[in-house]
Amino acid sequence: MQSRKNLSVFTVCMMTVAAVVSLRGLPMLAKEGLSMIFYILFSTVLFLLPASLVAAELGGAFSGKGGGVYTWVKEAFGSRWGFTAIWLQWIQNVVWYPTVLAFAASALAYLFMKPDLAGDGVFTGTVILVCYWGATFLTLAGSDVASSVTKYGALLGTVLPGILIIVLGLLWVDQGNPLQFLAASGGAHAHPRFFPHITGLGSVAFLAGIILLFAGVEVQAVHANEMEDPGKQYPASMFLAAIVIFFLFLFGSLAVAAAVPAEEISLTAGLMQAFQLLLGKFHLGFLTPVVGLLLAFGSIGSVMSWISGPSRGLLETAQQGELPPVMAKVNRKGVQSTILILQAVVVSLLAGLYFFMTDVSVAFFVLSAMTATLYLVMYILMYASAIRLRLTRPDLPRSYRIPGGTPGMCAVAGLGLAGVVFSLVVGFFPPSNLPVGNPALYVGLVSGGLVVFVGMPLLIHALKKPEWKQGGKA
């Protein structure tokens, strides 16, 4: 067992990087050409850093109560909004599962040496259903397989391919090959741009999906009080993590953008497109199926690592009477059976988009945008809670405080709020560089998802009955 005051700056930094970085986001960034630099900087400065620092203060203040968003928001605004916050953190994860497994499906297409399958909605939807239900049954069985899949999935399916794509990209540049991102930025202009060519909010609609790539940092905030000097060490670890995340996303996406023309990049298969081209260029094409297997394994490992965590948080709220007693049920292994089955049903319904949308990239982005809007609402509640608690409970013991007193908190949380609100607004506009078909359908799906998934916890809380609490405890 670790002692409580032994986490170093580097350890917390790496924990944060592992929680945030996902290779599936590289094609989305690469599709923007050199404008990706603007998006990555925007996401780092206006989202990653404020979220890290605010979560550090809240996590330290309520570490004795679990330190999660349910507690933070409940302490500031009451149980209704606390429940809404934890619900959004859970449901956005449910909406996220089909996107990460769509990435796995595209990688498997290259394993089978049939790249065209990556754009086949039926194939993608089928892989999502099979993989997710398989992961659900493994979790229900209480198997320790999940921990092994997660550990080796992160190492072999994320770290190794991430290093490989960057090395291949550097070799591509070193040998004087043409850089596709210099020919066009975003696939729509005759010269590279460092800033988006803004003709409307649709021009920056990808920002909502890109912001999501940097989300999740608040999960590690509970570890702030496990450092010797959280007031200095935690911010240092967050700034270091921000630098590492910035360069991993930057160089990884540049490697994809260097080899594959922006207009040809698939949001789900773009990374494998780059691997196939780069490995072929250096006479290593035989490794393409191997990389496909590793990326698919990494994606499945990522799902296995998340499938029980957020749902466990929802189970705790059910046991406190926030949900009907049936949601608090566990099986003989102590696993939250009702919630996991419900979770799998929702994932299956969302996976249906892939069966009906002709362009897999569009289905992928619609789900990414829906996930982003839900998560962004949760961040709005988190920032607002941090400001309110500074005003209403200034003497609350905090192992880490954002410098500058109340004005300092308002500045940091306000910066984060501004970035989140802007990203939330642009998330409702169809991206101009993606063939979404009917824009009204796109807006309807994203808006409908937000209304339904935010409205559900508010409705459930309004209908809450006193006997739920007794049922939950039983």
C-alpha cells in the first residue's frame, strides 16, 4: 500500500496524461491541417489548465467525501444538480463508447487487410455491439481480466503505436517527402493556415470534438492531497501534463497530416490510413495488420477500463436514494448489474447510427459532438460550483487553493467557463468540412441528445420518492 504523501509531480503528471490522451483523436486534429495548432493551444489554455486547477481545489476540499463531481456540485447547489453532474459524467461516457469502438472497428479492418470495411457502417456497428456486450458480460462476471486488458491495452495499444507514428512521421520529413498539410490546410485552401478560415461557426465546429480530447483531467484531482506540497506540486504536475499532452497530440496529428491529404482523412480510420502509407513507404507494410490489432486492443482496453468506473459512481447515488431501488441492485459478485445492462442497451441504440448513416465519419462526429455537449454542461456545473463555494464557504479547508483569492478563482474558473460555453455553442453547428448531409438532422440529433440526457436526471430527481433511499440501502 502507498503512503498518503508520496505522489510525485511526475507520477501525477503521467496519471493525468494516461487519463486524457487517446490516439483516436489524431485524425480529427490532422483533418484541420496546421490549424490544429490553434485548436490544441485553445484547448490547452482555455480548457485543460483551468479544469485541472479548479478540480485540484475541489478535489482537495472534499477528498474525505470521495472528491467527485457529485459531491462538489451537491455542496454548492444541492443534491438535484449534484446528481445531474454525476449523471452527465456517466452518460457522456456511455455516448463515448461507440466512438472509441468505431475506432477499434477501423483498426480491425486493416487487420483483415480490407481497409474498405472501415467505411462500412454495418461492419462498424456490428463490431461495436459485439465488443461492448462482450466487455459488459466480462464485467458482470466480476472477472479480473478487465485489469489485465486495461494495463496491456494502454501500453501496447496506445503508447507503442503513438511513439511509432511520431517516429515514422519524423522519418517521412527527414527523407524529404511531400508534406500534405503544406499543400492545404483543412483540405479547403490553397495555402496552409495557422488559424481557422472562419466564415461562420460551422468553420470551427470541430472545436467541440477536439475539446473532448482534453477532457477527463478532473478524475485525477482527488490525488492532489496525496502530494507532499499540493499547493506547489499539483499545479506543477498539471502544467507538465499540459505540455506532454500538447506535444503528443501535436506531433502525432502532424504525422498523420503529413502523409494523408486532409480531404482523404477518415475520422475513424485516419490513423490506420497514415500507418498503412508510412509503413508501406519504408517497406514495413507487413506490420500494418499488427498495428491494426494493437490499436483495436488498445481501444477495447480503454472501454474495459471505463465500463465499470463511472457506473459505479452512479450506483453510489442510487444507494443514496437518488435513483429507483432497481438501479441499486448488484449481482452475486457485487457488480452493478442493472446499471451495466441499461448502459449496454443505450450503447446499442447509439450504435444503430452506424447502420443508418452512409458516412461513418459523420456518425462518428455526431456522437463525438453529442458526447462533448454533455460533458461540457458538466464542466459548467463544476466551474460554477468552484466560484460559489469560494463565495459561500471561504473558510472550507482546502489542501490546494488557486492563487489570488476569490478574484483568482473567478479569473481561472471564468476563463474555463468562457472556453466551455463557446465550445458548447459551436458544437451545435454542422462542421463545414464534413459532409453531414441534412444539417437540420445533425442539429436535431445533437440538440435532442442534450435535451434528453440533461432532462432525464432533472426529471428523475423531481419524481424521487422517500422510499428509494431505504430501498437503496437495503
